[in-house]
Amino acid sequence: MMGSPGPSEHETVGAYALGILDDAEATAFEAHLATCEWCAQQLDELAGMEPMLAALADLPGTGSTPAIGESLSARPSPRLAEKLVDEVAERRAVKRRKGFYLVAAAAALIIGGPLAVMAVNGGGSSGGTNATPLAAGAKAAFGQISDKVSATDSSTKVQATVAMEKKDWGTWGVVELSNVKGPLKCSLIAVGKNGERETMSSWSVPKWGYGIPNAKVEEAKQPLYAQGGAAFQPNEIDHFEVMTFDGKKLVQVDA
């Protein structure tokens, strides 16, 4: 990653990714973002936080938290959680009146489950074909990363390609998933050579699926792209797994 610049607009990237800025603040940050490569990269790495936080906030009571953690099979690395907390702390110093919401958001992620990056291909539940900005970013990132590994599961027929990029803090990855039918909720999990498991990203597959050549819905013909990070360095990863929330392995890709 690039070296961190001094405080100013750069401190706003975490709050912008979480969707808690007011209209004036968001507009000002977007003007800065258009000319700041560092903030664009940071935003790309934090992309998709707000939808997952909203989903966690809708859970009925705190008793559901352990079940969510178990269903996702793996928790985020403390190092990734600390990175988010650092971002939260910087923003809280600038906007103390919003600090409660930021700290609550970080706590929900650390306690409740993985860092989920909801950058996937497609639109809303209507089956439209317009890709979201996050989906376009994930697809573009996939094309720019040269280190890729692929596999097709002989039983499920699901195909996956994982693009990996080394970072100072670990590994950034983008998965391209095809021939997967929904409805499903899935996660991309990095499994280390030491046996540890880290969830890199989570997403939903609609009933029409993704990457199905003969699909009747146009959107379903396109692969799904999702991105996320792990604290493992690339040479510490043994393989990747795409798992459903109920524990079924759709495909395994050796690193």
C-alpha cells in the first residue's frame, strides 16, 4: 500500500465507506476522491462495509451473533479488525459527535463476523443488468491482478478463479465465480498452511445465479465478482474455499 498522507480529507474515507457522512460532507469528499489515488485505493479496500453493517443491525438481539459467526465458518483476523478500528479512531477525533456510530460499527464487525465486501456483479432483486460501482470496481481489479489460480468442482460444477495481490498487511483478493445457482449466501475463505481460516468476503447469490451460459436472465450469464482481504501473506495461503453459510463447500482453489 502507498504511504499514508497527513490528516485532512484523507481521514474521511472510513466514514464515507460506512455511509454516515451528511450530504455536504459526502459531496466534499467525492470532489477530493476524484483527484486522490490514495483515498480511492483505501475506499476500494473498505468497499461494501455499510451494507453488511445494515444487515448486522437488523439482527433480532445479540443472541444471534454466535450463530452468525458459526455459519460463516471463520472470523476475521485481528490485524484486519485493528486496521478498521484505527480508521474509526481517526474519524472519531475529527467528528466526536459521530464517534458512537463508528465504534459501534467496528464492534459489530469484530464480534459478529467477517469483513464482508459486497462488491458483486449485478443489480437489485429485479434482475436488472446494470452493475453497481462496487461491482465494476471488483471486476476491474480482477482484470488488473496477474496472479490468478482457478479450479472447477467436479461435483457442484462451480468454477472459481481467485486473483491475489500482496499487501503490506496481507493479501488482497478478488474471486470470479461462475456456474453457481441460487438462492445462496456464500463466503470466500482463505485457509492458511497453518490450518487457520480467514473469511475474506461474503455475498448473496439470487435465485437466477451467476455465470450460467444458458440462463434466461441476462444478468445470470455474467460471472460474480467479490473482493476482500486476509492477514495471510500470499505464500502463507494453502488454498481458498467458497462455502455456503450452511457449511457446504462449492469449490476449492489451491493457492
